[in-house]
Amino acid sequence: MRDHLPLLTPRKAATTVDTTHYDQGTATERWERAQMLFDAKEYTAAAHSQR
């Protein structure tokens, strides 16, 4: 019987994240886009709760 099991280390995925959209515009414009996203999520959640 084994006293211990070998530890497995997860492999890191070799992917590249495209952040082009997020890097565009001024800080104010990026905040406005973020606010639109949050508003849309709240609207969607409210619409689903009305069903």
C-alpha cells in the first residue's frame, strides 16, 4: 500500500487573451462602457425575475 500520492500540478493553458476592445478609448469612455454592461446585466436579471 502506498503511504502517499504524488502531487499533481495543473498545467497552465497557453492562451492569449485579446484585450484590444478594453484598451480602446479614454478612462472615462471605458467606465461608460462598463456601466452600460452592468446596467444590461441588471435589466436582464430584472426581466427574468418578472416571469
